[in-house]
Amino acid sequence: MPISFNETSRIFKLDAGNSTYAFLIEPNGYIAHLYYGGHVDSDAFAYLYRKRDRAFSPAAPGTTNVESRDVILQEFGTNGVGDYHAPSAIVRQGNGHNVTNFKYRSHRIFKGKPSLPGLPATFGKDDEVETLELSLYDEASDIEFILSYSTFDRYSAIARSARAVNHSLETVRIEKLASMSLDFPSDNFDLVHLPGAWARERAVERIPVPRARTVIESVRGLSSHQHNPFFALAAPHAAEEAGEVFGVALLYSGNFAAEIEFDQFDHLRAQIGLNARTFEWKLEPDAVFQSPEALLVYSDSGFDAMSRTFHNVFRNHLIRSYWKDRERPILVNNWEATYFDFNEEKLLSIAKDAAELGIEMLVLDDGWFGHRNDDHSSLGDWFVFESKLKGGLGSLVKKVNALGLKFGLWFEPEMVSRDSELFTAHPDWCLHVPGRGASEGRNQLVLDMSRPEVVDYLFKTISGVLDGANIEYIKWDANRHLTEVGSATTSPDRQKEVFHRYVLGMYRLHELLLQRYPKLLIEGCSGGGGRFDAGMLYYAPQIWTSDDSDAIERLKIQAGTSLLYPCSAMGAHVSDCPNHQTHRTTPFETRGIVALSGTFGYELDLNKMNDGERRMIREQVAAYHQYHHLVADGELHRLTDPFDPKTVVVVWEYVACDKSEALVTMVQPRNIPNGPVYRVRLRGLDAKATYELEGSGERFSGEMLMKAGLNVPDFDCDGAAALFHLKRI
Ligand code: DGJ
């Protein structure tokens, strides 16, 4: 039984993979957290329930001095009764007060896991996942919170969420609701998170947790390039292959906050959920509010194992797409090839080359609609730019299909240009605050996705385009963050709901499209990787990782991304040189090797490729077909750290789950003249097996490769790279 409740000790024990989580119903009705860590067989955790009288730690009514909420580790932080840490929820009641005192009411344990209405969530069959719903109740306000815990049998992962139910006769306001709150006893932790910016998303930062409250957040309306809804707490000595690591991700694509607080007694409270700075929800009598889901992952063997657990749970229990386990088509995207300057003839000539080279899909990016020749107009006018694409989309797609290629199309559904028919017809459909105008970002405004009629209009319009031609893929872009987040049809007392309602509307549009076109492949995007989060993976099995397509920069961006997101979700393309973002020139072969680590494609003008480059494209296409199953389904090992200034060669290894083969990629960002000779130790192989290196036919034992290592070639230029394929014989 992965989840059990001991009636005598009143202890809940949750087992997930090789982890255990335990808490107890205190005699006073509160829920005390007891343990989260490596698997423990016994459920005799009661001795961990420690009470102590502390100065300046008040006792809540009906409790004694030794039971202060300030001191006891908890599952659900109360508000205003002596717990001075971040509360799990803040509920403003009709009397103006926000004190709440949630205590145990009931619980139920059942097989499987319910979906969350309107929100992304992990899923699993009855024999894969079990759920505990713990009902907490605040008598004075008549509000109930139901905390949900779902344990995955095969993985050290627990999905958590919370929902509020208003049983009272008055309307209350939820001012904060954490999806999960996690208290740790005295210990030292490092905090690992993924700060970034446009074109340099998800750089890994590791810092000791300070004795202060640290907040990682987005208030930009999207999960953002700047921060990712993820953090990990790691033992100070934890490394890739060793040490305890607790990873937490939020399955949400809008404003989030992760709060990490280290207190006076060295207790640590960590939370993640909707960002209270920009959130409030008016809860009418009998209404229910559901929080987004958080996923907790435990590893007793470093970041490597933490990442693999996230990858497995996301691949098997979050991504739903028809394309989930299918090899994604190799695409060529015309953005960096033509920007806005294309016509049917140019696109067909790229498609013709693509077909000859084995590429499988042409993606037509920005500029095909309205009268868009630059980024000042036409967003919202999702009908073809006739004078640019003379025969229309239908004819273009037919011709592309006739060449043997699939066709994909770019949309930016959530945005509108002032210079558009849509804005002229519905000026109040954009987010704005009356009397204040609306700020522009990339010369565009944001549609009010909280309004059902806006979502319905977009569904109808986009469906019209998809019905008119054989479009099998869409790239869903979003090129600015939200400002003046006001909705014309929302009452003043609900305006603080608009950020969250926006995200719910954006999810609904995805859902509507996927219901109507179940085989549609959606690639998420927000000016590159500005909405690369687990929430989006529920709808889009792949996301454009960054607008920075420079292979050397991508080593870091893809490594940071891989901390929790699987390679099968990372859009990675070979682009032109000098690179359009960094102006760096990198060998063509290296660009291919780096792009093979994701969903593969090209972002360049195929018509300009010389014979050598065309030959290499054919080789890369063949390599993708030969090795992609390892990248998509295998186990990733990051053998060296691109963020470490001492790293000379960045090495990644993918091992088949049955250890029968492995792919190793090595990239040297900068050449060291007359440099040292290196070898790198592989991981995860079958020690007793013999592996043969493709090409040279050299043979090595798995043990040798893991203990002595594989030789790094004598690279002699910046950006040199090599790929090795080992097969068990
Ligand atoms: C930002 C995306 O990340 C690019 O790939 C491209 O689609 C442009 N937007 C188009 O405007």
C-alpha cells in the first residue's frame, strides 16, 4: 500500500519510489509534518513529533505553550495564530479578518488520481498512482481545504495540490494559496534554481539558503524567461551523482511564487503556488477553488537521478499528446532563413531542398497573415496575406505535401496588433485599465484571455485556418509579457483574478484545439523559452527552448532546461553561421550534435547550403533517425557541467533503459592550445557487458568505460565536437 494511515498513531505514511513522506494528526487536530526523505519500511515516526516551549512563540487557543505553530513542523501553515512563517493560505473573511485555523476533518485514500478541472495535472492508472485527500477545516470561517497527495509507484515523486471549498453563507477572498508547503527539520540546504533572460534562459544558480525568506517568482503573466517554476533543495555536498536533493516543480504557466524560508531554529519551509502578489479569488458560498499542481521529487543520489525522475514522470504521466512516444518530424523553420521576407516561390524552394535532404516538415513562421511585413501589424487577423502567398495557404500546403513534407504554421494566438482588423472591431478585447491606455511590447497588445468570447473567437478563427489546409503542427508563440492586467467585462472586485483567469483561458484554447485536432503537434514558444514549464507540457509535447540557437550557448541553456524537462520536449535546431544572436561561427557538425539533444530541425536557408553542408545535413538526418530513441526515451547523464568555468569539454550521455546502447556527445566550447589530454567516465552502463564503438569497432567493457572512461578526442578548435555510439555486443 503506497499510502497508509495508522489509526492508533494517527500517522499517514506515503511511499513513492524510494522515498517516504509522513505526517501526523496531532491531538489538538493540527497536522504535524514528520518526515520526507529516503524510503523507510516502518511507520513508527511518532518519536519525531517534537514539542518545546520557546520564548516568543505563542500558543493558539486551546493548545499549550509547547504546541506553538511557530515551532512545530506543519503540513499546512496557519495564518495569524502564532505561525510566523509563510502561511499556506490567506483567506479574507466577511468580517475583514484573515485569521484561519485549519484542523483535521477527514481523509480518503483511493487508487488513481483525478484530473484538475481546467488545469494541467499528472495522471496515472489505478495500479500506478494512489491518492490521499486530506480535509482540513476552519470552524470559525466554515472554510475547508482539501490537500491532495498522489504517490507514483515507480518514481520517487508526489503530486500535490489544494482546493478550497466555501461552506459558509458569506463570500470570502482567497488572497494566497500555496499548492504545497513543505517543512524541514534543522538542516543545511543549498537552493538551486533557474534564473535567466531572453536568449539565455534557465542558467543554473546554486546558493546556500540564507536565514531569510527567498522568493523566486514571476509577475509577468507567463512563467517567464527570468525565472522558472522550479527549485531544488540540495544537501550542501550533493553533486550530480551523490547526495540528497528535493526538487519541486509547479505545473503552471503564469505568475508563480516559490518561497523558501530558513527560520530561527534552522527549520526550513518551502512553498510553491500562485503568486499572491498578483492573485486573489472571490469565493462565493458553495464555490470551490482549485490550486495548480506541484510535483515533488526526491533523490538520494544527486541531481542526475532527480532529473531522470522528473523526465520519467513528465514523459509518462504528464505529456498526453498523440506525439508523446512518436518520433517527431524533422522540421525546417523559415524564420531565420527569411524573417518576414518570403513568398510562395521562396517557401517552395526551401521545401524542395528539404525534401531532397530528408527533412520531413516545413514550418511557416511569422508573417503569413493579415498584411504583416514586420512586427507592427496584423496579430489577431488569422487569415492569409494574399499578396504575399498568392494562391493562399491551401494551395501552398498542397504543394508542400506533394513534395512529401508535412506542413506546420506559426500563430501568436494571445496577442493583437493595434493595426489589425481584430483590434478595430474589438478595441476592448485587449487587457487594459480604463483611462490608462495599454503599454505595448514588441508593438503589440495582449488579448484578454480571461474572456470566454475571446477564447471562443480564437478557437473559431484558428480552426478555420486548420480546416482549410492540411496543417499538422502549430508553433504557439507569445512575444511579450502582460501589463495593465484589467478586463473590461470583469467586475472591480474580481480584477485581481484576471492574471489567473488569463492562464485558464489560454489552457482552454489549447484544450479546445486538441479535442478537435487530437493529432495536432503543438510546439510551445514564448520568444524562445519564455514559457518552458510543466504546465505547457500537458498540451505541447515540445517547446522551443530559446531564441538563442547558437550551439555553444545552447550547451548551457539545454543543460539548465534538462534539470527537470526531458530532451524529448526541447526544441533544438541547426541554425546559420555567423549565428544571428551571438555572431559566432561554429562548425556545422557541432551545430548538428547539439541540436540532436532535442526535437531536431533546421532554422536556416537550405537554398544557400553548399555541397559539404548538404552532405552533413543528410548525415545529421540519418543520425537523428538512428539515435533519437536514445535521446527521447533513454536516461540522460550530464557528465560535465557547462556552468563550471573549469569545464573544458561538455559531455552528455544517453543510455537505453535496458543498457543495450549509449550515445555520447562531446563539445569543446573553447580550444586550449596545446591542451591536456582528457578522458571522461561514463555512467549507467552494464558493467559486465562489452560495448562496441560504432565506426572504429573498438571494444570496451562497461566497467572500463565507467571506471577508466572514454577518451576525449584531441580537439583543436573552438566549438569542436564528436559523437560516439556504443552498442552492447
Ligand atoms: C519568437 C520566436 O521564438 C521565434 O522563433 C520566431 O517565431 C519569432 N518569435 C517570430 O516573430
